[in-house]
Amino acid sequence: MLTPLGWGTAAVSALLYAAGWWLGYPEPAVLAVAGLAAVAAAALWTLPRPRLDVRREIAPTKVERGEPAVGVLHVTNKGRGVRGLSAQETIRAGAGATSVAVDIPRLRPGGNRTVTYRLPTDRRGEIPVGPLRLVRADPLRLARRAREYGAPEVLLVRPKTVRLALLPSGRAYHLEGPTSDRSPAGTATFHALREYVIGDELRHVHWKSSARTGTLMVRQLVDASLPTTTVVLEARPGSWPEPDDFELAVDAAASVAAGAASASFPVRILTGNGRLADTRGGPDDVEVLLDRLTAVRTEEGPQSTVDAVRRVRAGGSLVVVTNGAAELGRIASVRSRFDRVVVLRVRPPGPAAAPPGVQLVDFADLDGLAESWRRLGSVR
């Protein structure tokens, strides 16, 4: 298609030709023909479609917010020599889309290039990257034609976390741990099937699955008596006038959940819209929890966070992540249902008195949360 300069050249050339013909002067007509010829040549210059094969990689595919990530493009020319190209990578982060300029050198027939560029990771979420938009223009910039290449890939920018230890809930639990096949009698429940390893008891072999897969499979049991860490995230839009405060709240919720799951304890995450995640505990569950929190957004829910808590099974620790204007009295009303209740307030306007049985932590960043959390762990 013609650029604004190309359309202007064509319009001026047409006017010159008409004026020269009307007034009987050949010089303007010659200039007009030259201008129209230049516009036509520019359109023909950009008409051929480059035969390119574009393969995209994202490394790594999952990062914490603020960590570096790069896109890698492998471009192969399967046609004639290509020049006069500029490239832009489309990145849809948040509500809009941005473009990153990518420098692709001249490609000879059969040639290939590998180009690396940085991706924005300052915002949490699933960020589609691509397709690559190649723009071919003539030397006079009278015409340009844009084409898209390569399938999009997704970069997952997850919440930023800080290492937090599991809070003691005041309850005793079995020393073998939550994923042991030797859970105490009466508390063992089925969790999953896994391959047999030396030392497993034969009474736990699942013979039907073993016959179907051709591999000896055993039942993996969990100790159902282990205390669950329930993380409640306030997600109503009116509670977070500052988007950065909500991002910090999500980071705090992710840190608490990841710490409990890393210690192989069950974790559930709630918002006013209901249950966001419910895991048994273990290193693999950390990935699940972080992925679920990646997509969480502020939105009105059918119930408040406290109402959501009333619907879950009692016991274990309750951690509420909220804003500075938290309704501490309502949170204290569910205190009797849990062994321990902690309220994390993001950048509160001032100090507040914690209701009986509720521990209050005010923080302005993750480092402050980690320091307060360490002190909290020493208090039973």
C-alpha cells in the first residue's frame, strides 16, 4: 500500500499532469509522468512476498515479574534475496499491544539469521508474543507492505515471590510427611499413582493400572490430617485504587502459598469468586499455585473474602492478604474455625489494633514481609 508520501506524490503528479495538459506546457506533464512512474515502481517493489520461515523461541517460558526473558527468532529465506525489510515483534501485555523493533540483516537466498531481543516482564500475566510483522518499503518510502510470519508463543510472567517458611499451626502431624506411603492408620487417603521404586510395599501396588500400562504402579497416599494453609486474597476492584498495591498483594499470596507447598503441606487459595487453587502439597504444586495466581485479576465477586472462608473446611492456618482498610472485626469472626489466623495488610495508612486471636502484619514490600514473617514464625 502507498504511504502518505506516496499518496501525496501521486496526487501532486496528477495535478501537474492536468495543469500541463490544460495550459499546454509539456514540462509539468513530464514531471507528473515521472512522479506517477515512481509511485508505480514503488508499489511493484513491495509487491513480491518474501518466502521466509520464522521460528520463535522464548527463554525461559516462565519468569517471575521483573526477571529477564528473551525472544529468539530463527529466520530462514527460502526465496530470493531479501532487502529493504524492517521487523516488529508484536507483544500483547495487559490491555494493549506493543511492538519491539527487531533488526534482521539482509538475507541471501537460502540464508538464515538468529535474532535475540528482550521481552517486557514488568507486568504479570500471560503475554502472547508474535506474530513477527515484516514491513517491506521501497528506497523512496513511497509504498510499504506489511506481512505476518510465525505462530505466536506465550510468555508466562508469574508473581514475584520471597522465601517464607511454613508457619507452625500448633497441631502435631505425622513425622513421615504428607506424601509418605506410611501415613498413620485412619488418615491415609489416595492421592495419585506413580511408578514403583525399590522399597515400596507390594500391598500398595495397583494391579489394574500396572497391567494396562505395562509398568508396575503403586498408590501414593497422603496424610489427610496435615493442616492446610488457606490463603485468601482480597480481589475486589474497590479495595485496590493503586494497581501496584494489588500486584504486591498477589506477590505476598504467592509467597505464602509457595512456602507451604514447598514444605509439602496442603494449600488452598480463595478470592471472593471462590476457590482459585487447592493442592495437596509438594514441589510440583508450587508450579500449579504460581500459574493460577498469574491470571488472577481484580473483579467483583458474589461474596466477600470472609464469606468465602466460611464455606471451606476448618482447620490449619488462615492467611488473609488485604488492603490497609481491612475489616479486621469480620476476619476475627472466623477465628475459631482455624488454628492460626494471620492478616497481611499492604501499605496500610497507619497502625491498627489486632483483634484477639488474630496476628497482624503490615508491609510495604516483599523484603519487609519476609522480615516480619520470620518474627511471626517464632510466636505461637
